[in-house]
Amino acid sequence: MPTTPGRPDAAGRTMPEFAVPAPLAEHGPARIIAMCNQKGGVGKTTSTINLGAALAEYGRRVLLVDFDPQGAASVGLGVNPHELDRTVYNLLMERGAAARDVIVETAVEGLDLLPANIDLSAAEVQLVGEVARESVLSRVLRPVLDDYDVILVDCQPSLGLLTVNALTAAHGVVIPLECEFFALRGVALLVETIEKVRDRLNPRLEVDGILATMYDSRTLHSREVVARVHEAFGDQLLHTIISRTVKFPDASVAAEPITVYAPNHAGASAYRQLARELVARGDAA
Ligand SMILES: Nc1ncnc2c1ncn2[C@@H]1O[C@H](COP(=O)(O)OP(=O)(O)OP(=O)(O)O)[C@@H](O)[C@H]1O
Ligand SMILES: [Mg+2]
């Protein structure tokens, strides 16, 4: 899965060597990355959890924001969000709620979580009447920016107001794309939304990269999809590619990142490589 440096990657480019990032002497301020694709089931949550865990292994302080009412990122990190009194919903909707009071530690050292549950589904409607409704997430995260090096936002599969809030808070967007025939369908709309948010709300916003997921090297089909994505997006396509393996669903059942559940599996190495690639590109500390 992680291609050897110097060999061709899945798009036929030479795979660079991504150095292990040097330890950080100080932490923060965080760079915020939204993990975003309105298509469902493309690997957003899996990538958020495992990239977060891999960055934490490299000594980065990481906050993962669960921004999906399904709460999959929370559950995937062993937090039962239905037992919590306070979630990201309270933080968005209640005056006086502070991020530090809602954030929970996870079993992974250096990786914290702002959990979500089904309550968050009401926020989409309730936020509509708020002043500066698109920048609520940005505002509530401000007090903890200095505590973290990277904040990853796991978006829900929609381009609604919650996702617009994630894009307004973010410095960068990583777009996970499943390697299947219709992968590119809808990406134009996503890019258009990103451009609108950049023009109107958040001029610093950039696309950090497109992450091909669920790649199957045995099929010509997967390779064709990667070639088409490369043709359309050039070097926005990250070198790191995530292969399809049952270890990912297995790890989510165990409620652990793959880097903990199967630390020597190629899937764990791939997310470590992704972490190194993003650091090398300047997209993460
Ligand atoms: N590389 C992979 N190989 C095999 N299965 C994977 C891989 N990545 C994710 N999966 C599985 O595919 C399903 C969807 O993944 P995930 O939940 O990460 O996608 P998502 O984009 O967050 O979905 P949603 O849009 O519903 O939030 C999950 O069951 C997950 O375990
Ligand atoms: Mg998800």
C-alpha cells in the first residue's frame, strides 16, 4: 500500500521519500483541516481517525472534531456519544459553553475528541437563525487553537450549513475519494462550494489534497480511476493511496485506529505515510 520511495505511485509518478517529521518543541497554533466529501461512505471518518492517530504518533497534538450527527468518529475512537451530556452541539448552540469543557481525551495519547451525537442534526436547522451562522464552528474553536497542532474536522456527507461551517473554520480541505467508477461525480459541486466559501467567507481556504481510498491494485478499474483523478486534478492528488482492506472495518468494530489495532498492517503504514506527506507539503505541523 505505501509505495516504496523512488518507485512509481498509483498515478505513475515517482514516489518521494517523506521524512519522519522532527519532534515539535512547542505546540500550536493549530492548522484546521476539513475532511470533506458530500458523497457517503468514501472513507472520511476512517481517514480522519487514522490520520489523526498517525499524526499523534509523530508527537503532534491533534483534536478531532466529530461534525456528523451519526457520531461515527466518536464511536470509532471508543467514545459512546449517547452517554455524554455535552457534545459539539452544545458548544455550537449554547452561549457560555467552552470547547475545553466538551473535549474528551481518547485512548490514543495526543489525540483528543470533540464528540457528536444525533443532537447535532438539530443544529443544521437551528443555526439558520444565528448571526454569522457560517462561522460558529470557527468561533468556538478559537480558544483551543493554541492547544493543538492540527484540528481535523470529520464532515457529514452533505454540503449543508454544518459542512459550510467546517469549511469556514478550515485552513485546508482533504477530499477522500473512493476508487470507483462514479468517484468524480459530485466533486465539481464540492469544488464549487469550496470556491464559494473561499470568496465569501474564508479567503485562506485551500484544497490540501485529494486522497484516493479503497484502492484495489488487482483491478484495472481502480488504476483507471486514479489515472482519471490525476488527469483532472494533477498534483492535488496525494501520492499516498489507501487500499481496500477489511482491517479498516475490523478496527472500527474494535473502536480503535488501525495504528493501534494492527500497527504493522499496511493500512497503518499508509496513514502514517499520509501524515508524513501532509507534513512535507506544509499542510500539517
Ligand atoms: N480503505 C478501506 N478499505 C475497506 N473498507 C473501508 C476503507 N475505508 C473505509 N472503509 C469502510 O467503509 C465504510 C465507510 O467508511 P467511512 O465511514 O470512513 O466513510 P465516510 O465517508 O465517513 O462515510 P459517511 O459519508 O457515511 O460519513 C466503513 O464501514 C469503513 O469501515
Ligand atoms: Mg463519516
